[in-house]
Amino acid sequence: MTFFFKRTYFFALVFSLSAFFFSCSRLPNVQGKGEALLQGVWNQDSIANSSKLLTYTQHRFKISCDSFYVDLTTFSKVNYYSDSCFNKGVWKEYAKGTYVVKGDTLMLNGTFTKDNYKQKVSGCYRTGRYLTNFKIKSSGANSLVLESLNDQRECALVLKEKITCVPKEL
């Protein structure tokens, strides 16, 4: 009986190790291609009813392959920060990361950065993770309308420059 159990154990071990080694595949060391319709520099030139809002943010996206860079310019009539950071109600924030489109949802996963897109660990405004989701309401050759899933505000973007994805090594 012991021989039977040792033999069964041996085959179970060999099968488990074989399944482990053959089921794993190495990912390529290049970035993904992303979505063709999103490739480019997109500006939010205006915001509806901005004069009536206490706070609003204009977006500028640069999307290349599966990566994004976003410049966020916030205009506020209310001081949320210390006086040295409030900057008379206008300030900029920056973030970069990768994105995924699933169905009609654009999911951005990145970090807040300095204006040179290097990591930001302290200072005025937000630091840490930049996690934002948008519903893609409509898209055309030169226009893209997103709706923030955080606050349901619409973000109407205009294509300023088309970019062709050339995946880079990671």
C-alpha cells in the first residue's frame, strides 16, 4: 500500500508542476497598443455653465498607445487649500499612467505627478493614486465626449493633434 500512495503522490506532484510551468507565459516587454480612436492630444476647450459653478476642472489628455498624461486645470471660487496653495483660485495638477477601455468605460489608472510627469510625493493639491473612470458617451474623428463616473460632469474634448502608436520597450 505504501508504494501505491508514493506513486500517486509522485504523479500528482509531476502533474501539478507541469501544469504550473506550461500554464505560465511571459508577457512581452513592450507597451500595449491601446485604443486607436483615443490616440492623440485632446483638449477640453470649454465647460458648460462654468460661470455658475463654484469649482470646475478643465482636462488636457495626451494618449499614446496604452499610456495617458493628463493636465488638470482647476478654477475655484472656494478655497479648499492653504492660502499659499490656493493661487487665487486657479491651479494645475498632473497625472500619468495607463488606461483600459471596457465596453463604454474608459478606466484611467495612474499617479499624480509634478509638471514634468515625475512622481509627486508631497506639496500642494493631490498626491498618490489617480484613479478615474469615464463613460464614453460619443466619439468622432475629432471629438470625444466623456462623462465622469465620479460626478457625472461631461468632458467634451477636441482633438488637437493625432498620435500614431509606436509601442516602446518597457
